[in-house]
Amino acid sequence: MKDKKKTRLLEWLKRFRKARILVIGDFMLDQFVWGSVNRISPEAPVPVVNVQRESYMPGGALNVANNIRTLGGTVYPCGVVGRDLEGRMLVKTIRREGIETGGVIYDESRRTTLKTRIIAHSQQVVRFDREKAEDISREDRARIMKFIQSVIGKTDVIIVEDYGKGVIQPPLLEELLRLARKHKIPVVVDPKEKHFSYYKGATSITPNRKEAYGAIENSASMSLKELGSRLLQKLELESVLITLGEDGMALFEKDGSMTQIPTAAREVYDVSGAGDTVISVFSMALAVGAKMKDAARIANIAAGIVVGKLGTATVSPEELERALEQEV
């Protein structure tokens, strides 16, 4: 049975190049400042980081897009950036990674979200964010819908990446979900805790444990199984995939089944972007025909790889294939 499961999961992985994913959400530029620490500042009890290099990566919804692109899928990301230095750098970074830029919406009134992480000796020392988290304009929403309509005919799955920075709003989601139902396209959501009511009628959501418990009132005493069941009913979903950190994942499906999947991580260096990897791989597997359980198992193994890397990392097909061979 174990060999049959391994063969099946590897077969889904081979089909990932056929996956076509539309990703809608908050675009960010991730800056990494790498250095070393040899002393404590005489001015305050904080480390002095001797900066050695800097690097930039697409973040937020674009890290999801980068995960899909790295695994060989076709991705159409759509979001908003400012007409500023960070926005230009972000678009340059996207192009460098070979990601489609037709869905980039420019807004002169917004600043591009920049997340800066200071890393020394393989540890994150501090992070600081520069952003404008107000709702995007009606005009920007119209531009996003125009792009969605232009690519929905060649889309297998839609991912909604909600970081609460202003792109994901009820009017946009209502129109998106209506269009997805018309075209029979699954919608998978990486949720923002305060926005759970927005996602009613989506196909699946992928919250972490804290987000899931925060979505239901008076949930502190609930079992995980009861929580998953309540989320399914409240939001009228087909599945809920709750990530549980060191405890792996739990998949709840509309038929009442609950599947617990133990963690595949061996060493954890950095959890930045692990949720992005989960929703990327889960959605790619669904796009090529996998059942929810198989999609969740592959996503769990991918997450176990990415937490062993520093920064908002991605997973290559070769890494995922090796891990599937070893884990299943």
C-alpha cells in the first residue's frame, strides 16, 4: 500500500508542469540584510550587525507565484504596487524569476510594501515593515477584475493570498467567486484572521492553528475536529487545511472526514513563507487532478523542506521528488 501511495503522489508531481494558477493578493518586496554579530552595542543592549550583503525576493502573493513557477507551473499573479523605487525593484525581481507581469497594477498613491529582515549567523535578528495597508481604490479593483477576466479561461485553480494590506476586499471576492463558479474553477484562500467572513463560498482555506481558532467565537475549548467542522459549515467550504507547525497538518472535508498528517520537517531554520509553499503545492496538486488528501500530503512534505531554509525560500521539483521518495 505504501508503494502505491508513493507512486500515486510522484505521478501527481510529474504533472505539476501542466498546472495553471491565478494568484490574487498583496504584493510585497522582501529584503534580506545578511551579516554577522561580534559585539553588543554600547548604546543599548542590542547586537551590532556587520552587514555583508543584501538580497531581494518577491514576497507576499508573489512568493506563492514564485513557488509555483519554481515547480514548473504556469502562474498569473495579480496585485498592486506603487510607482516607487521598491515597486520598480519588485517588478525587476519578478522578471528575473521568470514570472508573468501582466497582472501588476500600478498605483501612484500607494507605497510598495517592503519587509526587511536582518539575518546574522543563520538567525533572524529583527524585521521591520514599511507599507500602506489601506484598501485599494475602486479603479484598482476594476483593473484587477479586468485582468482576471482575461486569464480565467486558461486557469485551473485560483489562489487568494490575503495579507490584509488592502487588495482583498468583499466586493472583489464576491465578483471573483461568482466568476469562479461560472467557470467551475476551485478557489483556495490563504486567510487573514479578521477577514474570515469574506471567504464564504470558496473551495478551501489554509489557515494556521492560531488563525483557525481566531475565526470561531468561543473556540478555545473546542477540539481540533470540532473546529474544522465548524469552519466548513460556517464558510460553506469543501475543505479546510489547518497547518499545525510541529504537529503537521489536519485536513477536514465536506464529507465529514478528518485526515491528520504528521510533520515532514527534520530541521527548522525559518518558517518565513512556509504557508505560501503549502497553498502553492496544495493548489498545484488540485489543478492537475489530485484528491484533497493527496494534495495535502504533498504540500506537507514541501513545507518540511522549505522550513529547513533561510528566508522566503521555494522548493525545486528535484527536492520535492527526493523528499516524496524518502517520506512516503
